[in-house]
Amino acid sequence: MQAKTSKRLSLTLGLLLCATPIAQAQDAAKAPPVPKPVHGAIHDVNAVPPMVADLEKRTFQWFWDSANPQNGLIPDHYPGESFASIASVGFGLTAYGVGVERGWITREQAVDRTLATLRFFKDAPQGPAEEGQTGYHGFYYHFLDMKTGARFANWVEVSSVDTTLLLGGVLFAQSYYDRDDAKEKEIRDLADTIYRRVDWTWLQERPPLISMGWTPGGKAIPHDWEGYNEGMLVYLLALGSPTHPVGDDAWAGWTKTYDKTWGEFHGQTFLNFAPLFGHQYSHTWVDFRGIRDAWNSKHGLDYFENSRRATYSQQAYGEANPGGWKGYGKNIWGLTASNGPGGFVVKQGDKELTFHGYTARGAGLDYVSDDGTIVPTAAGGSIAFAPEIVIPALEEMKKKYGQYIYTKYGFVDAFNPSFETRADLRTGRLIPGFGWADNVHLGIDQGPIVLMIENYRSNFVWNVMKKNPYLRKGLERAGFAGGWLDNGTAADLW
């Protein structure tokens, strides 16, 4: 069932928020001004309002400040104590390139941070033992200790999708750092080693599909990636592998279940997946505009258009507000996986309301999970798809609630104006007259904001990834054609 979304979420449900709650987030007015980009470093094809440029800079700064500079690991959530998230690292490696192009850090700073990260992942121990390892068969554990880099706890799985999101950043680094000097060559070589080592076929317990992961105790997770969700990039990178590729039938296996969720929801006909992160993650690195696989051709749209429709559908759902939650409207909307007030069932007036902690919130044909928690990355990560509705949403959220939800690192992970109950919260704070607001930011929600704002402004990440021969090979083996795939060949990186 699609509602099981990636069992990776259920494996860690309720465990993501083990950190001690932190102090109140800093007022937005205290944050430093946004530096001007280096002249000529990057060309904007789309202008953005000052607020969106400010959001991109602050969100980038989260990755730069939160990382451990010794090993490059980036926390799952920050500020506060946290384990590292390998997916956060993938987004961060990519964000560093944005920081260089925007003039927020130097290229040398980005090179040194990227080298520390890739050296760690290349040399970190892999094996079947319960403890002391970072991964197995080239894959990595979902969560790692921020200092040692070892598996954080015995409940943490080797994750195929989180490894894939890490590899998105690794391959970005391989294609971005293209200068003829020793450090940038080492980046390219390390990236190549890390990617080639992943044994995709090892997780094919039920070919042609790929399992969601593995644990030493439970072995392969009995759930596979089948579409449509955030697993698209898993198959593209597995198909592109020069060392351990999956078979030609893998993409057909992935798309086989698409028709279960193809249909109309809140005014849009599209391939549904309830949380918007499933419509964003793969698109962070892959420009799907104008390229189509066999399923796209049959249904008359590409995946970019599908994500645009998903974004419009969520706006319409928010405006309709079938749950009657506070704050929802034309410019206040957005459901995706995020933190929440916690596991509470409370009486408010004549209603009994259920509020969740971390869960895959969403609204679609596959399921609806909505407890009044609004997640800014749901809109922010979709800016490239539908800027005409996303930019007003971001501006309105900041204008209306900024004093509670906008910090030196941009939007907090989530907020809920409907939550009014005094309780011991695992994360966030109750604000009288407003509701609940988180006090941390999650790497997997920060990533789509900064990278998709940049893709909208300049196509930067997309253009870098178009040079990567492994991604191109994966797309072509999946049957994609047209658009930029028909225009030349991948750059020779070496």
C-alpha cells in the first residue's frame, strides 16, 4: 500500500525526535543580511523576490553551520543534539556548490568540506556486524553517529533510498568540481569509488525490484521500491551503475504499479503520491522537463508536469480545508513528511483531534494524513514546478507567522496553528495565541528548499547533473528520451 510509503519512515517513526528540545529559535530580525552574489558567478533565468533570496541563503547556512567539518556529516535535525542523516549529507554536498556560485563561501572552502566528507565515506568501515560499521555492500546506514560515523543504533537500517540521496550529492560533486588541480581531481576519484562500490543487485531480494533496506538482525527489509514515490532516483542510479547494475526490466517493474494512483484529486489529474517530498526529491538533481519514459508518453506528460499538478492539487486541498484546520488557505498550505506536535488525542470544543509527531503527512488518492500541521518545504521544494503559487505561499507564511516560524536558518520544519494543548513536547513549543511551532530544522526538508530555489533561479543543479554520465546512462536505460537527453552527450569528467 502506498500509505506505507517507504517503510524507511515507519522504521524510524517516533525515533527521529529523541534529541532534547532546544531553546527558542532566534528572531528573524537578528539574522545577518544576505551577501550579494559574486558578480558573474551565476546567471539567473528567473528573478525571485528578496524574501525568497533571503530564504535560500539562510537555508544554505543551515547546512554549512550544522555539519561536522572533520568528517562532513550533517545532522538529521539542528539546532540541538542529533544523529547524522546520510540523506542530509547528500543535500549538503549539493548545497555547497550553490554556496560557491552565490558567493556565500569560497570554492576552496567547499572543496575542503567536500573532500572531508568523501574521504570519510570512502574509508568508513563496512560489514555485517551489528555495531561499529557505517554500511554494507556500498550502501550506508540511514543514521550515523555525528562524531564517529558508526551506525547510530541497532534500530537503524541500511537504507537504499537514503544512500541514493547521499549519492545525489556525491555525483553532483563529481561533476561540479571539474578543475585540473589535485584536490578537485581527488573529489572526482573519491566520488567514482563511492558510487561504483554500491552493489545494487545485493538488495534485489525480489527482482527486478530493489528492497528498501537491510539490517543485520532482520536482513533484507520485506518491502520493495515500487512506484510512484521518492524511489525514482534509486532505480536511475542503479541502472546507471558501471559495476553492479540492475537489469533492463527494473524500470518496468518500478512503473508497474503506477496506475493504482493515476487519477484526479482536487482538480488535477496526475500520478498521485500523498506527501510532496515524493514529487520533489528525485527532481532536486534531475531535470525531467521534456524527457519522457514509456509511461510518460502513454499519459501525455513528463514527471515535471506531474509534480506541477501535484503542487496545484495540494494548494487546492489546503484552500478547501476539509479538516477545518486553522490557518489553511490559498497561500497557507503544504503537507509532507515532517515533525509535528506529538502523539496526542485531545478534546477541543466538541471535537476530538489527533495530532502526530513525525509522520508522512500528505493528501492524495493513495491516502490523506492531515492533522493541521503545515510544512514549509512542501511549498518551498516545489517552487520550480509552480512558482506562481509557491512564492505567494512562502511570502504569506513569513508575513503572517514569521515571528514564530522564521529563524536564522529560514523556516522551522513545521507549525500547527490548531494545536492548543499544554503538554510535554518532544520538539517545538506551544505559543499562546498562535499554536505549535517547531524549533528545529530537518536536513531532508531544508535540502529541497535551497536546491529547488536555485534550480528555479538558474537551473544550476540540474545543469551540473546533466554532465554526469552515470545519471545519463541510468535515464537512457530506463527508456527516457527527448529534451536535453537528445542534445549532445555527457561531459567527459576525467
